[in-house]
Amino acid sequence: MNYPLRIFSQHDYRKTQKVYDRLVRTLLRTLERWEDFMGIRSLIEDLFKLAKESFSLRKLHRYSRVSVQKIVAVSVLLVGATVSAGVNKKTKIQKVAEW
């Protein structure tokens, strides 16, 4: 992978190059094990589906940033409360999201 050009405009670009190289190596090692993350990804997708379908994030008709922040904060709180209440298995989350 090539370095982003903005690295060279920094005073300590050698240090930034080393950090960048370390991040790239970590990314490539992680990508080799992508199968390990399939279950986690699926669970995260189900949580987003729960938030969208059950807690009204599908049609977000808000016009100001404050109103969007309020509805999203309430939806995230409801998702957290749902998971804390015991709906923390994949099948249960799917049932609640499709209810």
C-alpha cells in the first residue's frame, strides 16, 4: 500500500510512516481471518435492523440536527435496554426486529 501524500507534509513524517506501516500490517493480518468475523458482523447487522425496524429509524423525517440526535439517542437507548433485558441472542433479536 502506498502512503497518503499528506504524510509527507508533516514535520515528523518518518514516525507517521512507521505508524501507517504498522496499521497496514495489522489490517492485512486481520483480513486474512475474515471468516472469524462473519458471526459478529451478522449480529451487528441484526442490531441495526432492530434499530431501524422496531424503533423507527427507517423513516427518519427530521429536519434539524437536534431532533435527529434526540430520536437516534432514544433508539440507541431502546436497543441497549432490549439487549440488557435478555434479548441478546441472534434468533431473539431477529424475532423482535421482525415483529
